[in-house]
Amino acid sequence: MATMYYEKDAPLDGLKGKKVCVIGYGSQGHAHSQNLRDSGIEVSVSELEGTPNFALAKEHGFSPTTIEKAMVGASLLIITLPDEMQAKIYETQIKPNLKPGQTLGFCHGFNIHFGYIKPTPGVNVVMIAPKGPGHLVRAEYEKGGGVPCLIAVHTDADKNAKKIALAWANGIGGARAGVIETTFKEETETDLFGEQAVLCGGLSALIKAGFETLVEAGYQPEIAYFECMHEVKLIVDLFYQGGLSYMRYSISNTAEYGDLTRGPRIVTPETKKEMKKILGEITSGQFAKEWVDEYKNGLKNFNALYEKDHGSQLEQVGRKLRKMMKWVHAKEV
């Protein structure tokens, strides 16, 4: 059974009267910075001048500056930069300015677990990984709630690492929902697997295949979009509220029978076999190396794959239909 922590287990004392430095004002960075500040913690922000995130940090009332300046006097350094950028920036800008007694904080274990960042001895290394995107971390906090988080301690140099991490989790609202104890290894490998096999890769591929099957059979693209893309949210919301059982309780008997008898024909033993292969690529470090090499080589394959999907019929139809549904608050990129 997982060990869970809540607000009573995670007093803000570990950060009260101390300064937190957030490096990067992107998805997670903006949420952690604002939530910690609203929890009464002093926060300094580092972001690259001239970028949209720099302007956003200023708009939110921060005075973003260089990493070196933002780190001065900080007890906790929260690194929210993209995984592929962290190692180089750590070596060139963070490591030279680290002081004994400071705590390195990560929102994902990728670089520590796979060894791309080798922390300086004498500093704590911890992780608070919200189980949701940054905009949700911020929105739930503002509503008085929070996004569940994972906590892990990699290095406890001063015997206060866990106390500091729990205070961080509480400060961003995570302790309101629950903080689950884990390791850098477990968080990294399960997170990558979930993204690739289910939440992003698996679901995206399923939606695309369903849409294409209907269109190729002669059905209208708009109807195929509603059936295979738009209605996904309705079903996922039911999952979110009450699991598989509540979803099946909420749909028609016809839909439930189709679910129970046809679903296993889509996700077959061969599919699960491929999932195990993907998990093996993650645990061996193969995927991490592939992704880091892709970044170092200029993201050519990454960009080509993105553009192919970005211009697909599914995306074109979706952009047209979302314009007609103002209540969706479409966010086109």
C-alpha cells in the first residue's frame, strides 16, 4: 500500500522564511511560482529575457532574472525546464553557482534517474511531481483544491530533504489532494510509459485510427470527428469520476456490450506485448538516449512527425468545428 501524505503531514515550516528559486516559467514553472507565493513563500524566478515566458512572469508580478542571480540565497531550487535542456543548463549555469545546503528540486526524475545530471555532493535532491499539467496545478489551487503529487528523495544531505519536499508539495496545493511516496526510478519509468502507451501515444493513435477508418469507409469527416475525438472527453470524465464501472453504468447497454466484447479485439495480447517492449525500452535507458540524441541532432524527426499530424485531416476538421463551439474555449496552436 502506498504511503500518502496530506496537509497535516506536510507543514510549510520547511520553507517558511526561506527563498525558493524557480528555474523556468513554463507549464509547471508558472504554477509552482504563483502557488508558492500565494502560500506565503518568497519566490524568485529565472527565465530567458525576451521570451514569452519572461513576459508572462513579469505580467504575473515577478521580476525574472538570470539563473545565477535568482539562485542567490535560495534554499530550494526548482528546475522546471524541459527534460532535454536540463543537463546542459545544469552543468553551465546551475552547478557553478550551487552552495552546500541548497536543495535541488525536480518535477520529473528523467535526468537524475538516467544519469544526465550528476548532482553536486552536499546538496539535497528531491522531487515533487504533480500528476497533471501546470495550468491544472494552478487552477485547482485557486479553487481551493490541488493536484495529487508524487514525492521522492534521491539525496538527503542535511537530513531535512523530505521536510523541504513536503513543504513544497503543500505550498503548491498537492498535499490537499494527497502526496504519494515513490522513487525517482518508479516515477520516471511509469510516467514515460503512461505517456507513450496510454495517455498520449496510445490514445492519439487510437483516435487517429478510428477517425481514418470511418472516413475511408465513406462517412462524413465531421461525424467521424465527433465520434472519435470530441466524445473522448465525455467518456474520460466518467472514468475520472468513478472508474470503469461508473462509465459503464452511465452509458447504454448497447454501448456497454460493445465495450466489453469489442474492446479486447482492439487492444489485443499483441498490443500488450508491444506495451511491454515499450516499457523495456524505457527501463533500459534506450528511449532516454534516443530522445536526447534527437534533441542534439536538431529535432528533425520530431518536427517532421509533428507537422504531419498538425496538418492531418483530423486536425483540420477539428479546428473548423471547434470554432463553432465557443463554449469549448478552443486553444489552437
